[in-house]
Amino acid sequence: MKKESKDKQKKIDQEEIENREWIDSLDYVLDTSGEERAAQIIKKLQIHAQKRGVRLHFTANTPYINTLPVQKQPPYPGDPEIEWKIRSLIRWNAMAMVVRANRLEEGIGGHISTFASAAALYDVAFNHFLRGRNENHEGDIVYFQGHAAPGIYARAYLEGRLTIEDLQNFRSDLQPGGGLTSYPHPWLMPNFWQFPTVSMGLSPIMAIYQARFNRYLEDRGLKKPSDAKVWAFLGDGESDEPETLGAITLASRENLDNLIFVVNCNLQRLDGPVRGNGKIIQELEAIFRGAGWNVIKVIWGSNWDPLLSKDRDGILVKRMTQALDGDYQKYSVASGEYIRNHFFGTDPRLQDMVKDLSDTELQKLRRGGHDPEKIYPALKAAVENIGSPTVILAKTIKGYGLGEAGEGRNITHQQKKLNEDELKLFKKRFDIPISDEDVSRAPFYKPPDDSPEIKYLKERRKELGGYLPKREVICDPIKAPPEKLFEEFYKGSGKREVATTMAIVRMLAKMLKDKNIGKLIVPIVPDEARTFGMEALFRQVGIYSHVGQLYEPVDAQTLLYYKEAIDGQILEEGITEAGSMSSFIAAGTAYATHGINTIPFFIFYSMFGFQRIGDLIWAAGDMRCKGFMVGGTAGRTTLAGEGLQHQDGHSHLLAYPVPNLKAYDPAFAYEIAVIIQDGIRRMYVEQEDIFYYITVMNETYLQPPMPEGVKDGILKGMYKFRDSENKEAKLHAQLFGSGTILNEVLKAQEVLGEKYGVAADVWSITSYKELYRDGLEKERWNMLHPSEIKRVPYITECVKDSRGVFVAASDYVMALPDSISQWLPRPLVSLGTDGFGRSASRKALRDFFEVDWRYITLAVLAALTWEKKIEPKIVEKAIRDLDINPSKANPMIS
Ligand SMILES: Cc1ncc(C[n+]2csc(CCOP(=O)(O)OP(=O)(O)O)c2C)c(N)n1
Ligand SMILES: [Mg+2]
């Protein structure tokens, strides 16, 4: 040996001795004085080293091993053998459900491999942790990973809650009697699923805000304090969604120890590895630890324990930490020999460690997420953790048990078919008592009710309070708020100029004081309360904070100071529309989740509603959520100055597709009062599963008193606001206006009457969506009942005796009025705000978008020429008189 390499070897040996000495010393302290003392010493060493100039590399990571050491593992409380049998049956039935559905209907879809990887995680949770809701306990709230739905159905089948026909109708919703929905959808299975989770990322953020809302209900005395947990089962690929990680600091900041995430780290997503060149578990650990969560890693199964106990020098842990997810995925499909050479072959000492293990034994070294002995301690530690939320990062194999058919393969996510041989292998691996002749049919299998498996499974659920998932509405209707609460708004604002935003905030303040519904109102704002003039509510009802107000607010001496309180009522969410919407959903579904009729009012910048968080709004619809979404600063030309990104002229169009959402664009305070009063009645007295979107605007004007007999029309979408005063006129028009633009329409009505001899009637259109849906419904009925008396759309009925041309103007895109034009007796000319907004004054904006009184006047005159009622030259003169530039750029495309 050369001198140089001799020296090098000497140095290595020396270092080995040093390492050993330090570790032995630490072991001595651990054995004699315990963990706390050991931690103290390590901390002291760290500080000392830092003082001496040692720069420790910062890492939020711990080594790539289980967080809970084997010594701390509590004994397994259940019967592992019988649980394995149950789990195997669930695995089989979940797989069979997908395979059979795709045999019946090629391409119907479904997922086998997601649940296959998560089966043990769910099973341990179902058998030992997840509590059902009953008279004695409110039960845990569980967000199931959407693609794992077959496994949840398969368990419910063994529990006797679903029949074989149900299973056969997986992904066949339209079968007589209904089917089992592809994914969790409360809309389609309202007695089973509680939370739609399949749009990835929504379930984690909803779970966080749900856990916080549970605390809110307790702190405000609306619900008894409870140790119930909120569980969210997620995919590791799902953590790429911004919503998954975007709100995790709220959970730690609010010390939500009632929240547990279980991330099924099967290292794969749809196309391939989640982090082939890295390690998703380590990445997530650092993120969650950095955010203050209690992180529990469940990486290795029990048969790694003997190897780890031999690993005095840490070379195995080092190798574990070094290997990449891409490598681990490969090991899940590779031979024992490959694992020996590739994983253990990097160091002779590692090779030596496994020399007594056969290749088959190496292949069978299990991952933590498939080992109940390792899962149980993690879930137990999560449930017992105090002061912070917990995330369990469990390493699994995607498609576990599918063998050649997909285990660990990149194609596994899409695997829906197993051939006869693959089914046989599956059956053998999980010891399913089906004959070889039968296996190719992939029959469902359920042991008799008096079998030990079924008895055990039912016994466990009984012990834990009942079955899950289950959606059950046990909630009495509320007493409707008194008429007098809204009367002030019916009278108009007298000489005071008031914006509809101010009106709704005042209404909210009054409702908050009502002795029946006051405490049920949940105002939610994403840092926009001052924008909407709501700051008086800070003082009136307080801003919710679990810890109250630990500081003296800077404005303490003022009347309307920033008051935070434990029983504060406002949810001031900060700048997060997604978080606020999640709170809205938690509050708007509390009638079902908790039997509490909370009435959320989520007030936000209308531009950052539908187009930003449309998917959460869709999920709210699916969940049968109730409440009022209030889009403030609405209207493309009414919000002056803010420009292109802020000015909303289309949220109402985006509200069209949500089936159970009512959308209103009111012009006057009394319209809002009628809509809200009726909304509360429908949602909370009649208990209809609908919710509301109301836009309000910040332009001030005199709020007129409510005309007689218009309430019904306001709710249905339109009513005649003002007839023309010009009774002698030969020319006629019908003008539709909504929101603030109704004022422009009223001005046009005057001008048309006075200057152009046109008698124009003005209609307030409160909801194009309502009119549209009514029209569609009538038309459909007529199509299906050709011999019966035709049903007439409400809008047609309204205008049947009216005369003249139709012109509509709103602060929204023209598609809204155009959507109802088919039910008018004559053509409609629509004016709207298609195009990108501009920073400008209201007046300039309305000129730019061509929706002010001048353009409304022009549109009427133009329509009259098209009807051959007046000469084009009159219109030409009007264009000059109204100071309109005909060569002006088209706002829609400029
Ligand atoms: C928002 C959203 N985007 C895309 C999809 C389509 N999709 C369904 S499952 C899946 C991969 C899931 O991977 P992971 O979260 O790791 O779950 P696993 O099945 O591996 O447990 C994708 C992309 C979806 N359901 N939701
Ligand atoms: Mg995955």
C-alpha cells in the first residue's frame, strides 16, 4: 500500500473510533438519564460548536427512517391476522369492482392502484381510530382520497351497508335505484359521502379550515368542546397542488391538534414518479416541519428493524437517505438480486448485513405504510399529539399486490383490467377463498355474517361509534328572521346616497343583532372588510381568534378598534380567497356535519371569486353548501380606477354553470333585502340545498322605496320598475337594466321620452340566470309534452303586452342578456362590458364600454330604424348630439 493511501486509511479508522466513542457516550446518557437529557446535551454541543465557528448545514429533515423508533412501538391492540384477512377481502372487492365495471362498459374507468397502496393505512384507521357520529360523540370528520373510493365502498359492502347490486353499479349512477359514484360526491350520494375530494388539493385546504371552524364553533359556544379529529387522506402527488400546502401554516398557527393529514407516499402520481430524482417524503417533511407541524414518517416495515438495529455506524441509514425515489420505485418491481447489488452493493458492510437474507427475503422487505405494526403507533401518536397538527408521511407501493399487472409500474394509475392469470395471482397472494374456476369472473366475495371476519369488523366499528363515511342531516329548521328587520330597506334611503355594498353591510349588522339568527351568522372576509365599509363590525361582534387579543391594538383608543376575541364572530381570513371559501364551506355545511345552522356571508372582491376559486365553489355545490357569497366592488365600469385585473364584468356568467347556485345582480337595497330574506327562508327554514351569489357595488345613489307587488319578480329575476310617462308616444321601447347600470337606463328612459319621442318602460333585471333557467325549464317541458298547453317562460309572460324594441344594459358581458333573448317576442339589443377593463373614471369607463345612457339611447334608436320605425338619419343626428365617436375602437377587442 502506498503511504498516501495508508494515511487515508488511518484517518478513516481514527474517525470510526471517534464516531463510536461519541455514539457510545450518547447511548450512556440516554440509558442513564433519558431522552430529554440527551437532547439538552446535543443542543449544548450545537451552541458550543457554533461559537467555535462550526457552521452546521441547515436542514429541516431528519434521517430517512421512521420517526417513532421500534422501542417506542406500543403493542398492536387488534388481531393482526384477522385484520389482514379483512383487508385482503376489501382489496379484492375494490379491485373486482373496477375490473367488472370495465368489462361491462369498456372505458368506464376507475382506479385500483391508489387504494391498493393505501389499504393498510385506511384499515388501521377504521379498526382503531376513526370515530363514528352518534348521540355520545360527534364523530371524526374524514376526507377520503377521491381515487380510493372503491376501497371505501368495498369496506361498506363487508359492513353490510352496501349490497352486491350497489357494487355492480359502480360508476353507473344512472342505473335504476342509483349507482356508486366514481368519487365522493355528496350531491349524488347524500347519505354516504360528506366531502367531495377528487379535485386534488381541495380536500387538504377544506380539512384545515374545517378543523379551525370546529374550534370556532366551540369557542363561540355553538358546539360542545370535543376531542373529535379531522382526518384528510391525501396522495403524495396531490401535494403539488398549491391548495394542498398553501394553508398549512394556518393549522400550526392556530394549534390545530384536531387535524391529521395522512399522506400516502406511494412515490407515484398519474404519469410516473412524484420525485424520481429526489425524495417526496423528505421534501414534505421539511415543508411541514418548517411550518410547525408534528411530522411522523412511516417509512420502513418491521422486517427492516433487525437490520437497523445492526446499523451501529449509520451506514444503512445513510444509504436509505441517499437512494432516490426513482431507485425505490425500481426496487419495488426488481428482483432480490437487483436489490442486493444495487441498494446494498454500494458498501461491503451493507452487503455483509444482508448476507444471511435470501433474495426472496430481500424482496419482501416491507414499506412502513403496508405494515400495521408501524402504522398503528403513528396514528396513535397523531391522535395523542397536543398543540399542533400532525402529518403522517407513509411510504407505500402504488398498486401494491397487483404484481405484474401494475405494482410499482408507471402505468399502474390507469390499470383497470386484470387478465385471468393476474386475477389468480392476486387471489393467491391475498388468500381469497374463491375457486380457480370462478376467479376469472372476478366475483365479489363476502364471508357470512357470523364469520369471525365480519363479526370482528362490525365489532370494531361499534366500539368506535358507528360507520363511516355517513352523511346524515340532523338539524331543526330555524325560525325565520322577522319582517321588521328588513323593513328599513323597503322604505328607501330618503335623501341619503347609499351604495348597495353599504346596504348589505347594514343588513348584516342588523341580522347579527337579531336574537334568533344573530349568533348563527358567520361573516367571512379575505382582508377586505375596510374596502366594503365593514370595519364597524370589528367592534360590534369581534374578529375570531382562538387566543383572544394578546396585544394592545394600535387603534385601541378609537371607537371602531381592531378587536380580536375568543368568541369573535368574524372570520378575518387574510388574503386568501381559497381559505375563505373553505371556511364558507365548513360553515355552510355545518347543518349536515354538526347539525348547526350557521349562515355564512362571505364578502369578497367579486373579480377574485369565481375565476379564482371556481373549483371550490363547484365543490360547495356538490356538498349542498348553504349561505351567501357576496361579490363586492362588482361591475366592470362601476369599480373605477382599478383597471383590468380588478374590474369584474363576468362573474355572473361564471355563476351560470353551478346548478344549485342562485345568482343576483341587484340594483337597489330593497331588492337585496328581499333576496336575503327569502334566501334564509329557503335554505334554513325550508332546508333547500341551495346557495346564493349576490353582487354589490360601490357607487352611491338614492335608494328608492320598493314599489308595490314586486317581491315575487325580484326573486324570479325581473319586474317592471318604471313605466314610461310619455303616454302619447308613437315609438316604444322596453329597457332592461341591472345593478348600477339601471340608473343609466333610467336616465336613457327620460332622454328618449323627452328628446326622441320614445316611450320606454324600464325593467329591473335582478337575475339573468333565474330567467334563463326558467326559460329552459319551460321549453324542455313543452318539448316533452307536445299535445299539452304550452308553458310560458316567466320573461315572456312579463313582456307579453309590452310594445317596442328591446334593449338590455348591464355591467356584465352581453352573453347574459343574450341568453334570454330567445324568449322575447322581438329581437334584443344587448349592451355590456365585454373586454379588458381600464383604469379610468366611471364616466369614462361607461363611455369606453358603451353602456352609459347615451349608448342605451342610441341602441333604442338604432333598433327602431331596424324595425323601420324611424329614419337612419335620426340615428346619425343622435350620434352627433350624444357626442359618440363612431370610429371608436371596439372595447371587446381592444
Ligand atoms: C385538480 C386535479 N387535477 C388532476 C386530476 C387528475 N388526477 C387524478 S389522480 C392523479 C394522480 C394522483 O396522484 P397522487 O396524488 O400521488 O395519488 P395516488 O393515486 O398516487 O395515491 C391525477 C393527476 C385531478 N383529479 N384533480
Ligand atoms: Mg401517489
